[in-house]
Amino acid sequence: MRVLVKGAGVAGLTAAFELATRGATVTVAEIGPCLGGNASWFAGGMLAPWCERESAEQPVLDLGRHAADWWDVATPGQVTRAGTLVVAASRDAGELERFACRTSGHRWVDEGEIARLEPDLADRFWRGLFFPGEAHIDPRQAMTALHDKLVATGVDISFATDARQLSGFEHEIDCSGMAADDERLRGVRGEMMILHTPDIALSRPVRLLHPRFPLYAVPRAGHCFMIGATMIESQSGEPVTVRSMMELLGAACALHPAFGEAGIVETGVGVRPAFSDNLPRVEARGNSVAINGLYRHGFLLAPAMARQAAELVFSHEPMELA
Ligand SMILES: Cc1cc2nc3c(=O)[nH]c(=O)nc-3n(C[C@H](O)[C@H](O)[C@H](O)COP(=O)(O)OP(=O)(O)OC[C@H]3O[C@@H](n4cnc5c(N)ncnc54)[C@H](O)[C@@H]3O)c2cc1C
């Protein structure tokens, strides 16, 4: 069975993996010149279904709870299973209580345990929530590893190729994100930055709750931290604004003042494709299956969506999102 996958974001790469694993002959066409430049490239890489349940519906937890296992199998060595730490300044203690009420899979930690988990946050936060079942990856490394694995197993990945120009496939999986021809989609702009400082070490994503400027810091290799992210109802991919940068940097310094001396390695913007209910969809139209609406859960939910899409292709049966 010859299948064309349109787009090499996280949806396209995971779909290609699931299809190739089932024995399909897969071609991935990516209109961009290389991996990157899409929403997936700017993601934090948090695999945090329990934390995300604070603002997301139950399917996000149900579909995402095995994502770390999927990434471990597909890209061995890429997943860090160290949980998530959620903290707030003492004046924002109500935010922690609210977060705890809306989530599960956590335990309360005191100052001492925060210091044991993250020594560099010692004496900074008196109380927090620890989500031990969560994990994270570096999206760029994971996508590169997945790309290389797909190529090694015979998947044809062509960059600078508009999938609309290709024909002769029995099935197509449309993973083109915001470019998809679907008027139900909206964009949610996410601004992020990568900071570098050897003065702080974190072992896991840390979320700092705040009524107006919540923030997360995800540790990356080489003393770098992905700091994110804004959530703006806009599909503008224009550069990060001064206001957003000041807000993100202010919150980063509230997490740890040493971020004030960090170097700004990169700022970036990704536009999250979302439906009105912020849940993803796998939908079939004839011989075409579309995976879209991954919103802020692309790395978390793409594995489950890819599996559903591959099953659809192989069964030819319409399937509904769980
Ligand atoms: C700042 C930020 C932080 C985030 N953090 C997280 C996180 O911590 N955890 C998490 O799970 N998710 C996170 N997300 C969400 C995640 O990044 C998105 O849900 C995901 O990237 C969407 O993936 P996608 O493959 O659908 O779209 P994209 O990554 O945008 O990929 C679509 C691809 O299709 C290509 N394309 C379009 N048209 C064509 C065509 N005609 N032919 C060929 N190719 C085409 C595009 O060039 C693009 O490469 C974050 C997002 C942002 C912006």
C-alpha cells in the first residue's frame, strides 16, 4: 500500500512511523526546505498529560498518558522521565490550590522536597506540586531521530516538495497543520525563547504559576532552557513582540534571578493548529485521512492520533476520536 504523508511536523513524522511499521510504503512530502520552521520545532516537548488536564478535557489525559512510552520505542534515548514540578510564589498560593483541584497524578511537596528535586530552587518556593509520571523530550532532537529512523527503514522523505503536486498514491494522510484546507481551524500563537546559563541546573520541566504570566522552563542540553510560552488567539507568525518577551523574561527571573544573566540564544514563534474545542481530530474523506488540531499537545497526542490514522488507512473504516 502506497501512502503519501503531507507535512513533516510531529503529526506527519509519527503518522509515517505508524504506517511504515504496519508495512505501508510511505512517502513524506514537506514543503519546507528541512525539518523545522513549523509549530513542532518551537514546542517545549513536555509530555505532561496530568498537568495539561488543568485546562484540557479528559481525552487529552486518556490519549496522552502513554506518549512517553511511544517516544521511547520510536526514538530510544530521547525521553527523560523525571516528572514535572509546579511551583508558585507564596502570594500566588491560591493558584497552586486551584491547579491541584483541577489535576490528578500529583503529590504536594514542601520546601525540603523541592530542594531535593531541584537544588537550584532551594529556598525559593515553600510549596509545590510534583507530577512523577510525566516526561519530556527535546522536540528537535526527537524529530531528527525519528526522521533518521524513518529514512533508515525505507521511508522516502522529500523536502521542498509541495504534496499537492504529487499523485499516484492509494492513500494520503494530511498533516499540514495550519496550511490544511479546513476553515474550522484557528491558530494559537505561541512565543518562546531559548536561554543559556551555566548558573542554573534543572532536571525536569518546572511550571511557575501566576494569575497573568504563567511560565514553564524546560531543560535542554548544554545549559539551555526552553522558556514558554504565550497563548495568543492569532495565526500571525511574526517575530516575538517586545511585550511578550518582557513578560516571559520577567517570569523567568521570578523563577530564578540567575536567568537575568542568561544569554538569549533564540526567540521563536509557532502557531498551534486548533479546533474550537482544542481537541485533535483524525478524520477520513475518501482515501484521505487528516490529522489536525493538535493545539498545545502535539508531542503528547500525535502518537495516539497517528495510530488511529494508520488503523483507519488499513481498515478503511471511519473512526471517531476516542
Ligand atoms: C511555543 C509552543 C510550545 C509547545 N509546547 C508543546 C509541548 O510542550 N508539548 C506538546 O505536546 N506540544 C507542544 N506544542 C504544540 C505542538 O507544537 C503542536 O501541536 C504541533 O507542533 C502541531 O504539529 P503538526 O504536525 O500538526 O503541525 P506543524 O508542526 O506545523 O507541521 C505541519 C507541516 O506541514 C507542512 N506543510 C504544509 N503544507 C504542506 C504541503 N502542501 N505540502 C507539504 N508539506 C506541507 C508544513 O511546512 C509543516 O512542516 C507547543 C507549540 C508551541 C507553538
